Amino acid sequence: MEFKRPDDILVDCVLPFCAQTTDFAPLFVAEAYDNVEKKIKEIRLESYRGKWVILFFYASDFTFV
């Protein structure tokens, strides 16, 4: 499987994919709560290109690992 990075570098991607600290995050669209506007809105990772971003995720049942 071939994976194309945003900077046009082609690399081989072996499944299952294991993310490394030097890997780009996949582009995605998700709903998030905007505390300023006090509503849920759609966000896109590509909107933050060139900025520092922290991606936080958790198990759907809040299981501690």
C-alpha cells in the first residue's frame, strides 16, 4: 500500500499501521465543542496546517490502560 504525505513524499505503508512520532497525522474532519461559540462545530485538521496541534483521543468507554 502506498501512502502519499502532504509534502508529496511517497512511502511504503505496512499494515497494520503503527504511528511513529515523526509521522504525519491523517487528515480528518470531526465534530468538536467550541467553548467560545458555545456550540458543536465541524473541524478539519488541514485548517491547522503550520500550527502546533495536540491530538487527544480516548477509549469510548473511558477504560484506563
